[in-house]
Amino acid sequence: MNTEELLSKAAKALENSYSPYSNFKVGAALLSKRGKVYTGCNIENASFGATNCAERTAFFKAISEGERQFEAIAITAVNKDGKEEAAAPCGICRQVMAEFCGPDFRIVLKQNGEIKVYTLSQLLPNAFNIKQI
């Protein structure tokens, strides 16, 4: 699956965003090594700590279905004015990615209309993982 297709699936996923507090909708599409795509959206909560990001929603769906190997994730976002925004994963999402993905895992973002692809090691250098335990 190419990056445009993955971004398209992420954009579709953000339509289900529950974001009444931030009005910042985020969608994610996670590609497994077997070629299956798991989508997720951000789900906010009045108790902000209970909020879940789109990336973790996609990962948790995949993991709960037995998936353990991943190739890439695409992330899209729309601000309260309905305009596309660049949305790199937060630190917690990066740490979840480090738990299940190698340093070459690809993170696909659309920034200023341009597709950017980063590796996990670029966005989370020196990640804490099972090797430290």
C-alpha cells in the first residue's frame, strides 16, 4: 500500500473523531506487515487523562486482534476551522510505537500539503524499550 492510500484511510478515520473539547480531529491508519490496515481516531473525555489518541486507538485495535508486526502509520488531522493540520504523534504514542515497532518503522504525515515520511528513530531517538529491562 502506498503512502497516499494510507493517508486516505487515515483521513476517513478522522471522520469518527470524538473531540468536543479540542475540536482537533485526528485519524490514523496503521499498516501491518501482513498488509492489513487498522484505523483509529482520537477519543476525548471530560477527564482529559482518559483521552486516547488516534495512533494508540489504531495500535490497540491491531494488538487486540493479535497483530504484532507493523510497517507504517499515517496520521492526518483537521483543526477547528476544518483545515488540514500537521500532527506528529505525541510522546506517549511514540513510546507505544517503540514497544511494537523497530527503529525503521515509518510515520507518514502530511505537512503543508506535502507528504513527509519519518522513521520512529528520527522522532524518538534512544527509545526506552525491552532492551533496557
